[in-house]
Amino acid sequence: MGTTLAKTISGYISSGHSGVAYSVDDELSIIDNPSFDILPNHPYRSPLVAAVYCQAGRGRGRVNAKTYDLEPGGFFIVLPGQITEMVDISEDFRATYVLMSEHFTESLSIGNTFDLRNIVTEHPYILLEERARQALEGYLTMCMNIIPIEEHPHRLEVLRLITRAFFLGMGYFLHDQQRGDKSQTRQTDITSDFVRLVEANYREHRDLAFYAEKMGLTPKYLSTVVKASSGKSAVEWIEKYVTLDAITQLTSTERTIKQIAYDLNFPSQSFFGKYFARVVGMSPAAYRVRERTK
């Protein structure tokens, strides 16, 4: 298994997986029914597209601090850069996980036919109808049959083609869900655009004025709309992204607090420590110690 895929899997599990893994290069990995230990309060910022297909039991996960409940037939997609966390799973939880590198997804040449990022950002979880389940299970079966044939000279290209066909077909069901969502308003559109901007820029920009200017709005109006639509103020969203990234690094890496502060573009370790303590309620060092002694 490639290094990036292995690191991503380690972000979700703590002691290896007992399911069957199918991997090709550092591009695509399918893990059928892994068993793993949940790491509570352990958000993870994935560098890959990660999809979970729940086949039995119940699960609960978060994407960008929003909670989703998984049930049999549920399909959950996390995009690169999004902060995700598995909160809980039942003892009978069974699922298949698909991990794809950005390079692999970009090579699918799907283009505007299926706007993966926009649709999935709004609807990361969908309960599939029977036809969609059959299509997904057929896709997974084909991949798991092809990946082990290492001598196949066109193995990766075949996987690209069937993955492209799958997403083009699945796009119909995802588009259908989006069309059926009548709650979308101008306020939610603004909030969604704002959250996407924060996701892309929070490491360099923590000031509300930057985002308001990018969106052609006043900071006051942007803050009012985001608060009304999401229940969190615009500043709280920015703080959430910054601190979740910091928490991820504190709990899942050996990087020093000074290195984390630099990575998040703080002028000093002291400034970062004060910011983190104000939002989280304790210093970065105290948080790391608490999480590692649980």
C-alpha cells in the first residue's frame, strides 16, 4: 500500500485493520469490512477522497464539525482538505472503504458532467436507493476482482474507466438528492460559499474582512447571514477550522507546538498558544497531554 494511503488509513484507525485490503500503487485502495478502534475526539484532515459504504449496523461521523448518522445503504464521501472524525460505530457495523488520491480522481476527466466537490460539499451523505446500491456494489466487486491481477498491463487504466463510469452514473442520484432539497436559500448559498473559502484559506487568513472582501459583502452582513444559516458566527467557523487542524496535528503527529504554530501561519508559538487556549479552553500542550493519557 502506498505511503499516502497508509497514512490516511492510520488517521481513522489505531491498531491496524483486519478486513481485506485491495490497493494499487498510491492511487486507489478498497478496504472491505475493516475492524478498528474508534479514536474519540480525533479529527483528521484527509489528503484523499475517502468514501464509506455502510452495509450493516450504525455509525456516526463528522465532516467539518457537522454530524451525520450512517445506516445500511448509506454512502458517505469526504473530500481532500475536509476535516473528518468517526464518532461512534455499533458492534455489528460493517462497511467498505474506498480511498482515492487526488491524482487518481483528477485523471478520471469527469469535468463539469459531475461536479463532485460542489455536490458532495453540500451532501456528503446519501441513503442510496436500491438501484444505486446495486451500482455501487457492482463497482466495488469489479475493482476487487481487478486489483489483485498485478500482471495485468492495463490494470490502473481499467480501474480509471470503471471508476469514471461509476461516478457518472452515481452523479444522477446525487444530483437528484440536491434537486430534492428545497431548503436551499440565498443565506445557505452564502454560508456554503463562505465555508468553502475558509476551508481553502484558513491557514493563511483568520480575519473575517478577507472573506467578506472575497465574497463582495460587508463583514457585518456576512457574519449575520452565516450565524442565521448555520448557528455559528463566521468567526467561529474560522476558529473551528484552525483549531481542528491544530487538534489533528497535536493528536496524530509528533510535531512540536512551535512547528504547528508555524504551519498554521501564527507569528509565534506564544500567539498560537493564546489563540488555541481562548477557543479550546486549554493550552496546546495541556490538550496533547490530556488526549494521550486517556
